[in-house]
Amino acid sequence: SQQGEEDPQALSIQEGENATMNCSYKTSINNLQWYRQNSGRGLVHLILIRSNEREKHSGRLRVTLDTSKKSSSLLITASRAADTASYFCASRGSGNTGKLIFGQGTTLQVKP
Amino acid sequence: KAGVTQTPRYLIKTRGQQVTLSCSPISGHRSVSWYQQTPGQGLQFLFEYFSETQRNKGNFPGRFSGRQFSNSRSEMNVSTLELGDSALYLCASTLAGGPIDEQYFGPGTRLTVT
């Protein structure tokens, strides 16, 4: 399967704690994107990190990328109950393409 | 800017029928991709259209097809529906698919095949 992998599959934390999700992919990429999905709805774009970047921040989100290990991580700091959702990483291959290969997702539950 | 829109949002069809789903990308975006999401297989890429041409194709049978119009709107068609085609179908648009081009998804069409 071309699909990437994410771990953990499920994560449960208390409000205010940090949540870290990891993602691995299989082929060379031009970028990697993270998405959030609430209860089977559409995917909300969170952040894009290019293959030549190592770290990127957006608000309470911090994404790292290690192309030598073909892996990425998403850190959500000071989590809130509203962060409860499934999180997916999606890698885009080399060249211009709209094809994304998704990881299997991490289900995050943030308890109030 | 308006986001990606998909119609219809919900569909119930019978085995053997066919269905057409529609996607309108963000204004100015020329690439539209389609994905199928199921609990068992996760999010899987169906195909991508760019400037009215299919640029990429996933591993789905020929019953799944699509097209893109000159205004970048896209449709996907599934013929001879099977129970296993029940899924959330998502479309996404991006400017051209380059390294800095973010990809945005619509709300999806939930298809139930009975």
C-alpha cells in the first residue's frame, strides 16, 4: 500500500496538555500537509511544510519534517476540547501534482 | 474567497445504479482531485484533473470516472454501483500542485449504496 502511517492511532489527553502525532511516508515529496477532520466531515487544512523546510509554526501548531527518515510530526500545544478530532498527514510527491497520499490518521480526544 | 463546494451532500442509491458527484474548486484553482474515504481503507486517491486533463489516477476500477470543465469544475461518475462504494467522497482543489500550493477540501458527499 502506498499509504503512510501515523502513530499513535488514538490519543487521549487532558485540556492544557500537549499532543504529538507522528507520520511516516514512503516516497520523495515536494511537501507534506496536515489536516483535521471532525466526525466524518470535510478535511480542514492546518499547515503545509515544504520538503526543504525542517520546522514550521502556526499558532499552537508546530510541524517538523525529517526527509532523511521520511517522517513528520505535529505538535499541538495547550490543547483545548475543541481540538478533539482526527488528524491526518498527507504527502505530495515530486513535481506538480494534486495527488496526496494520506496516513491512516490519529484520533485525538481532549478531555475538559 | 468561497471554499470548495460539493453537491449533493448526501445520496442514497441502489446497487447497479450510477451516480454523478460535482465539485466546484476555489476560484483560480486549476487542479481538482477526488478521494474516497471509508472506515476500512481510509482516504484513497481516485484521480486528479488539471486544465481539463486527467493528470493522475489512483487504483480504482474503470467504473469510477471523472472529468473537468473549462471553468475547472469537476464531476465524478460511478457506474454500476456496488455496496462497497458506500463512502464519503471528497474533492480537493489546489492552484497547480506545486511545492507551496496548499490543497483545500470540500465538505464531501456521503454516498450510501443499498
